[in-house]
Amino acid sequence: MSFTLPILVTGGAGFIGSHLVEELIRGAARVTVVDNLSSGRMRNLEAVRDRLELLQLDLSRDDLRPLLAERGFATIFHLAGFASVPESVNHPRQDFEKNVVATFNLLEAVREASPRTRVIVASSAAVYGEGKGEPLREDDLTLPVAPYGVSKLAAERYAAVYANVYGLRAASLRLFPVYGPRLRGLVIHDLARKVIENPRELFIHGDGTQVRDFNYVANVVDALLFVAERGALTGETYNVGSEEPVAIRDLAHMICRVMNADPRFVFSGEVRPGVAQRWYADITRIKQLGYRPRLKLAEGLAATIAWLEQELGAKSHDILKQ
């Protein structure tokens, strides 16, 4: 990809979006960020704020056609949206508006104002639903079980239809769980925070044997750039995972080693009915573009925990003294 061409990142003040923006700016790209700041944070962009343009717009309501016609973006990375499975259950209309309506509006704006712009859509592995207990492939059944998965599937299908019917250059990435600095919540963040708060006992939901696929955010940024540069962009989808499936129990041990802690593990023992025991990605398709996960789980955990400790004012070497 030519980084000197203008690029638009929707949701660029969010977790993944801000890391992507930083990488693009390191490559000398001219970056415009669109974010309504409902979940994104200006703090996430503080290191590069003076080298980008940020427009506070809401894709579910605001018309992007004038902006696209004026700027002629080479690529749009669409990372804006509702990003919580539990909250999608509590607020399904908001999930629909932020994921489906916003994506539809963006695709329509591109079709009418900038049809040669590449559109890279961030989808989710939630489209697979409960999974099948073995590596998930892009041609497996998509049977989402929560509004979030439904809205993400609808968004990627709209991207595919707009590519097939109108000739837009679009592709979607099905992201398996992403972690790293700036992400607050979810498994890795929660386990590390619990160790900081109570280094003697670590409560873990389930029985610890469930296998999941956690991918460090820098790898996901690489995947977005690989697809934008080398993907067919005919509406296809790509799984993005780490190729390091890990049981939650083993993940907890890895986190504790990084933090120099040795708590007693306490498991709830409860595994929700229908939850897949093994849920991880087959990434053969994106590897054919040359992509490989660059940072391993151990490296990603170390970077994430260092950030979390800084955020909370804690230090791993002090934990055992508590």
C-alpha cells in the first residue's frame, strides 16, 4: 500500500483503530479519523494527535458523501461500531444502528461519491456463533447467537453485495479476540487486573479447559494492511487469529508468570450450555496473502500487562510483597 495516499479510519479513536492510525502515520500516511467518541477516547490518539485530522461524526446519521468526494481516500478502514456482545443483548437497536446502518451508510457514500476507494470492514468471529470445536474456516456455517454477531454478519454481507453488484473494492476481516494496550475489559485484561487486586487468589469463570484464540493488536493491524494491499477486494472474508490457541487455565498461568505472581486458582466450574470447548481460527486464506502473526502470545501478554500496570500504578515485582 502507498502510505502517502489519503486514508480514512472510522472508529480511529478506539482500541484497534488507534493502533492502526499510529502505524499508518509511522508510514507517512495522511490520515483522517472519523469517530463519534461514544466509546473511542481522544487519549488513545495523544501520541499522533497533531498529525491527523479528527472529525466527530456519527456514521449512522451523518452523510459522508461530501467528505469522500472532496478527499478521494485511497482506502477506508471501517472499525467504527458497537463492539460488545453482552451490550448487544441489552441494547439490540443500538447495536443494529451502529453496525448495520452505519456500514450501509458508509458503503452507499462510497458507491455514490468515491467508488474506487478500497473498503476494509472489521467483522468478528462472533458470526460463527458457538463454533464446531475445531478450527473455524471462512466457508463454515455462520450461526450467530447474539445481536452483535448478527449485525456483524449483516455488515460483511452488505460489503460483499456492494462489491458484487456495484463493483466496490471491499473485504471483511473476521477478528478473533483481540487484546493489547488500551483495551479495557475481556479475558486477558480481567485476569491480570484480578491478580493485581488479589495476588493470592485468582477466580476464573468456567473450568479453565476452554480453548480460545487471542490475537495481539499489532498482528491485527498487520492483517488489515495486508488485506488492503494484497486482497482481491471482491467482497471476500478473512479470518484473523493467532495460530496459538490456548486453554484459559494455561493463559492464566502465563499471565501470572509475567507478573511474578503465584495465586491459588479458583474455578467457578460452570460452563454455559452451548459454549464451544475449542474456538479458534483457521487462517489459511489470509496467510496466502503473505500474512503471519508477527508477535507471539508471550510477547503480547508482556506488553499488555506492562501497559495495565502503568494504568493502575502497579508493578509486577511488588505483587508478591502484598
